[in-house]
Amino acid sequence: MNLICEHIVGLQQLKGVGRQKTIRLLELITAPQQLCFRELVEIGQTFGMISSQISKAEIAAAEDCAQTLAEQCGQLGISCCSYWDEAFPDSLKFSDHPVLIFYQGDLSILTHSKRAAVIGSRQPSALGADFAFQAGKLLAENNFVVVSGLAIGSDSYGHQGCLDAGGKTVAFLPSGLAPVYPSTNQQLADKICGMGGCLVSEYPHHETLLPYKFVERDRLQSASSQFVIVSNFTPGSGTIYTLDYARKYQKAIYSIPVIHSESRAGFKHLEIKQIDYRILSNTELADVIEQY
């Protein structure tokens, strides 16, 4: 973990300092990597981004926590990259971009020219599971990197279809990388990295898994993909968030008639929210992928 990554981790240990404040603070500074942690905190306090009530002891504790985390990441084989590093993928440079990502595997595949997400329910139907698997496989056969979230169900089938075709896939996690979430997919996570893919998270491994992190993870799936393929989903599912982000970032959404029929309520919800989607036959979807 380089110094700017360590400083960002430290800043986010301070009360009231999250991703957006960290970004605003560092964008004020020409070369933040040249300053020490306490200088960054002082600048943040000067501009009212960090509370002046935070004590020297709290600042020291945040700095110590960042140093400890850096050591642990090294021991666990977890790498770290900040928005200001050259290796930070362009596909993650969007309006609500991460300030820091933790990863295992080959991060450079997020710079691949063809990337598509496969998402859907954690409890897909038999047809839905097969569709997610076949979509991942077809994408890989057409030289796409497959993006998903490592969740059980549709995500797993999308990853597995890609790997079955010898492709590379990226899993964005709502948790740290040691261990992965869900733990039942650790073997799949290992296979993703072993076959040249990547696991990515905005969160260090010591943080608690919280509901909002699933939603934040969903935005990364949509933003980093050129389009989204959706299997089964319901109006109340997390898939809706990913599809809503697809609209926000102007990414096309595709599915097939059998999924539309099985998930009619979910698609109706998209229509109510004015989220556009296209239902294509298997042949039409294959043509879209092949011609992309």
C-alpha cells in the first residue's frame, strides 16, 4: 500500500469523514502524496471538512490504524489503488467514483475494451440460472470481461459461465476481501483470480458489512460495464439498484423473453421508474454481443 492509499484509509477513520469529503479534500491539493497525514488533516480542518473537535489522540489512532491495515494487506495479498494512482482503471473514473479500491488479481482487466455485467436474483429459476450462465459464457467467447458481484445465484452463474469459456471476470464485493462475502463463494473467488480475473472492493477487510455497501457496490458494476444483462429479479431486490445505476450512467439493459415473462413484476417496476430495457431473442442478444 503506497503512502496516499495509507493516508486515505487514515482520513476515513476520522469521525465524519467519508468518501465524498476525502475526494473534495484531496482535489484541493496539487500533490497530496507529498504531504504527511497530519498536514492533510490540518488542511481539512482549515477548510471545515474535518471537525476541529477531533483530538490529537484520535488523529494518531487513525494514522496507526492505517499503518496496521497496510501491513495486514501485505500479509493477506491484498493490493490497494487510489484514484490518484496511474493504475486506477479508467472504467472506474465516473462521477461518483471510488476514492480507494482494494483488490486481488489482475486489476488491469478493468481497462479491457469490452466489459459487460451479468446480474440477477440470488434465487433464480432454473431457466434464469441457465440464462446467467450462458450469458457469461457467450460474453467470454466474444472477448468480453464479465462483471458481477460474487453473490450466490445469478452472479455466481454469470461468473461460472465466463470461467467455463476460459474468460476473465471481475467481482465487485460489498465487503472486504479477507474473507470474501459470501464465504460460501470463496472457492469461486479463488478461481476468478487463478484464471486471470480480479476481486475488487472499496472496503478494507476490517470493516463491518452493512446494507448500504451492497448499494454502493451495485453502482460499480453498472459504471464499469458497457451494458448490463439481467436475469430474474423482483421489485424489491438489490438488482433494481444496479439497473437504476445503469440508467444513471446511460448503460443499455438487455434480457430475453423467458426472463421477462418470469420476472414480469420486476420489469413492470422498471417501467414505473422509467428505466429503459430491451428484450431480445437469444439470437438477437448474441448478435448484439458479437457486433459490439
